[in-house]
Amino acid sequence: GGKITLNWAATQYATKYKVYYGTGRGQYSRTIDVPGGVTAMAKTIEGLANGVKYYFAVTALSDKNQETGYSNEVSLTPLDTIAPAKPAVSGTGGVGSGGPQSNGEIALYWSPVPDAISYIAYLGTRPRTGNEEYLSSRLVTTTPAANQPNTVFTSLNPGTTYYLAVRSVDIYGNKSDYSTEI
């Protein structure tokens, strides 16, 4: 799940704080107690739904449990920024032996990656280095199936060496690193 971190200045005489939050303005369905601090306060709240807007307010409590009014309300939306794993790739039709079969095709296979909703298959005529892009790419939105190619590059020149790689993509558009090039 998602998470956010709230920061605020400590209040004089506060021994603890309460963080109030929910998914509607002024509609706080959850609270978290936070011990008091000296100058700066921070609290990371985990287990939130990515892409959902949350509203937060903080109160301070004295050693007699007297609670202040709410701070100003802030709204934050946690987003997933973690890329899925890179797929393990294999191929047939000349992969690893210099080029496509005489029919001009290279079939590319990979196993499903958790959290991936699509894949990008890449084809080039030289190894990828640095930020260099491949000659061709295609989006593949089908789920990888056992013993079935995930994509087939066609109309390739027999005798030409091709380099292939795949990246997985999650629902938030995060892309994995390139797979090992084959």
C-alpha cells in the first residue's frame, strides 16, 4: 500500500499529538497517536491506498490530555513509485545464434511479473548501451502463457544479429529495468 509522511513544528507544552485523517474534507475516520518531540515532528502513515486523496489534520495534547483544535488541513495522495521486477526472458528463432530463422521471425517468451499489467518488448540490431534506445518496441498487454510466445517479431532479415529485451509496467506506469538482453 501507499504511504505519506507528515511534518510539523512542535508545539510548546505538547506531550503528544494526534494525527487525524480520512478520505473526505473534515471527515476524519482514523487517528494515530504520536509522542511529543522537541522541535520538529514527523509521522509516516502506511497502509494507504495509492491514488486516493487523504485529508490530514493534527492536534496537540498537554500532559493533562487537553487537546487543541485541528491544525490546518492538508490533502495528500500517495502514489506508487516502485517499479515492478524485470522479467526473465528467452527466445527462439535465432536468439543467441546470430539472427532469425529463415522465416524472418523471432519469438520472445517471458514469465509473468507480479504487479505488471503490461510489458514492452524491444528489438535492436546492436546491444543497448547507456541511454540509447532500441530500433523497435511494442506494447504487450496479454498475460504471459506457458509455452506460448508473448510476442513475435516478424519480417526480420535472416543473417542479421538482433538484440532483444523486455520491461514490465505496473498500473501506475512504473517501468522495470530492462531484462537481460538476449
